[in-house]
Amino acid sequence: MTDAPPQTRIQARNRAIILEAGLEVFAARGFRGATLDRIAQSAGLSKPNLLYYFPSKEAIHVALLEQLLDLWLAPLRALDPEGEPRQEILRYVRRKLEMSRAHPRESRLFANEILQGAPRARPVLDRELKQLVDEKAALIARWSEAGRIGPVDPHHLIFSIWALTQHYADFDVQVRAVLGEADPFARAEAWLTRMFEAVLAPPG
Amino acid sequence: MTDAPPQTRIQARNRAIILEAGLEVFAARGFRGATLDRIAQSAGLSKPNLLYYFPSKEAIHVALLEQLLDLWLAPLRALDPEGEPRQEILRYVRRKLEMSRAHPRESRLFANEILQGAPRARPVLDRELKQLVDEKAALIARWSEAGRIGPVDPHHLIFSIWALTQHYADFDVQVRAVLGEADPFARAEAWLTRMFEAVLAPPG
DNA sequence: GTCTATAGTCTGATAGAC
DNA sequence: GTCTATCAGACTATAGAC
């Protein structure tokens, strides 16, 4: 959101190391469950040194949320008004699922934040997120009204894509316990493609 | 899972009060974020009195998880082999969504547990949950092979139902922020019905 | 059965030497 | 910039009076 202050090379590097360690620990244990001790250990730095680079535990968390949201919303931003509607939405689904596969820790960090009532992310949800979703929902609504895709509820279609793709990151433990299988993602992609093809099929 | 020991009326009542308070606090703040002080305050009891009824904070959490899982899996258990396949699955979807609406705290408590890697629920996932899902997935597979519903991946169909319905409880804050709307559930039910009708439509 | 008081531990953050 | 040492507060759990 705001630009970071200018940094030396070593500062930039240590900030990055701390954020990586913070991502690891916050994602696995939630904000409250994460301790500075553990983040410091994971980063290979001392606890006071952490607090030399970030003023507080919360500052690390906020920095992570900010850096995360750009990555997270990129696939939705990429939804192209000029593209072929079904291809665009299916590509969005696949990109979002790929995010869950490649970045499960980011997904869980975000899920933790929302689950706790979004104490730190609320303003971003109310403004940037709502604005982006409204814009893309309007686009999907136009596609639907033009009969290029089946009748859909645009907002809830987007929620469905979020829910279905993030499930494979956030509930990974449960999915693997039930399947007893190493990598659920190949079948997940085939199934999600099948689902959204069915619901997006144009009328007639 | 195990039977509770015999209790006087006042013991049963206080245990219930503590579990209700624990549900409230654990769901909102996660295991680590919940404190005995807060649970005690919410229950209207003193902190040592809490620990008279339960030996530890963890014991309260485990008791909640156990009591929760029966409720949680009831809709899936109710899937009837003798029923009309599409009606059965659609009814399951609606019941599960109704669970999210009526019991969001239970949903969030469970989501927290899974997100943290299911440290306390893992054995139940590996055994009871896997067994139940495998059994119901086999039923759905038979329906699909008989051509009574469209071709589906039974396990991932069940994951989809979980993901889509729990999203409205667990990500409630985000859903409401984006919609700026009081009650998303009416539209959610219409949309989920539409989605699953599309994907379950028999071939030809 | 319920309370007050408190033991013992952990945690976020700071002080100050180098 | 990084460290050791340490503080103040919060936390789970226990002891013991009533």
C-alpha cells in the first residue's frame, strides 16, 4: 500500500528473511499462536534484531498482509473484458487453484486473518477488495446478460471460485487425510474445470 | 466419542455453560488466542472453577471438537442410498449451508483446528471421517455410473460442498464486506442450488 | 463447589554494551 | 547493526480457605 523507506542492501535482505520466517510461523499458528522467539529462530536472527527491523510483531503481520494481497488478487485483476468469457473465467479458476498449490502459506495466513474477523485487513476488504469485485462482477453480469455464459450470480460465482480453490490450501490436511493421497491438485483441477464448465454453459 | 462420567444436574449445567462460553471464545480467537480469563468471564464463573470442571484449557477444546463432529457430519450421514440421487445431494447442500447459517461458531472452531494442521482432530480425520466419506463417495459413484447423475469425482464433489457452504460461515466477514449486504444466505442458497443442478444433470 | 491468592512460565518489548 | 540481559505483563494452573 505505502512505499517502504529506502534501504541498504543488507536491510532489504534481512527484512525479506524476516517476512519469510513470519509467513512460515503466522500461517502455521495464527497471529496469537506465533511468537517472536519462533520467528527469530526461523529467521536465524535474535529477537531484538527482529524488532530493530520491525517495530512490533503486529508490524510484521501487517507487512505480510499488504505484500500478500497484491499477489492474491492478481488473477482476478487479470480477468480480461476483451477475452472469451468462458475461457477467461476458467483461466481464473485455474490460476487461483495454482495459487493454492504454490502458495498455501499465504492462503492460510489470509484465512486466519478473515476467520478472526479481519482485525487488520478490514479496511482493505471494505475498499479495495469490494471495488475490484464489484467491477469484475459487473463485467461477468454483462457477459451473462449477453447470453455468452449461462445465468449466474456474479458475486456468488466469484465467492465460489475463492471457496473452492482456497479449500485445497486451507483444508489441505483434511483433504489429504480423506484421500490418503499425495497430490490432490491434478484431480482438483479436472473437477473444478468440469464444475464451472457445467454452470457457465450458455443457455440453449 | 467416549461417554461422559455421571454428573449431578448442576455439574451438567455448568459443563454446558463452559462449553458454550468456550465455543464463543475459541471460534472468535483460535485456541491460542482464547484465554481462560475470557472464557470464565463469558461463562460467568471464576477461572479456578472452570478448571474444576475441566482439567485444562485443552480439555475444553477437545470436548468441543468431539461434540461438534457429530453435529457436523449428520447431513452427510443422512445421504440416503434409497433416495432420488439429485434430490439427496441437493438436500445435503442445503442442510450444510443451513449449518453454516445456524452454527457459524462451530464452523469457525473447526476451520481453526484444520488450518493449524488439526493437532487435536487428526485421528478423527484419518479414521471416522475418511471412512464416512469413502462410504458416501462410493454411493455417489454408483449413482454416477448408473447414469442417474452426471459424471462426477465423488470425493471432490463432497469437498466442493464443504468448501462452498463453509465459506459463508468462515469467511462471513469478507462476504459481507464485499456485498455490503445484511444476509447473504438467501442468494447463496439459490446460487449453490443452481451450480449443483448444472453439474449433476444426467448426460443426454 | 466455589472462592482468593499466587506460583511458575512465557512473551513482547526495551536498555545498553560492543 | 547485533548482541546479552532483563523487565513488565499476561497466562495456565495449583494451593488452600471456606
